[in-house]
Amino acid sequence: MMKIGLRLSGFVYAAAAYCILLHLAVAQITDPSEVSALGAVKNSLSDPMKHRRNWERGDPCTSNWTGVLCFDAVLNDGYLHVREPYVLSIGLSPSKF
């Protein structure tokens, strides 16, 4: 009886470890269409104070791009999503009128 209990608890631990690793392996990235749209916004803004300098690397949501708010969870489509770009409130303005 003791061997069965040890096998069962070992299986439970292995299953739990597998689930944790599987969860960690899921890439959390921002929806590529939203990243592309942010790139277009970036190219159209004047940024004299260099607020968007961190827009050159990483992912908008996981790298916490300045002026970009994201939802805290991956949605059903498997991507993180931008909730709100607040570029005007941090001093960015259109570069062309």
C-alpha cells in the first residue's frame, strides 16, 4: 500500500511540474498586428524628450513600452493586447500636420 501511495504522489508532483513548465513555455507576446500599428504610430510622432526610446527593443506589453498600457492577461487568441496608447499625455505629438 505504501508503494502505491508513493507512486501516486510522485505522479502528482510530476504532473504539477509538467503543467508549470507548460505554462511558462507559452510565449507571451503582443498581437503582431498591434505591434505593427504601434510602429506606424511611433514613426509619425515627434519625441523631443526621447520618451519612446524603449520602443526600439522588446515587446510593447512585456517590455513596458513608455506610453503603452496593456491588458494583464493573455486573451483567448493567445496574445497580449494593448489596452491604451497614451502617447499624447506624455508629451508626444504628431510630427506632420
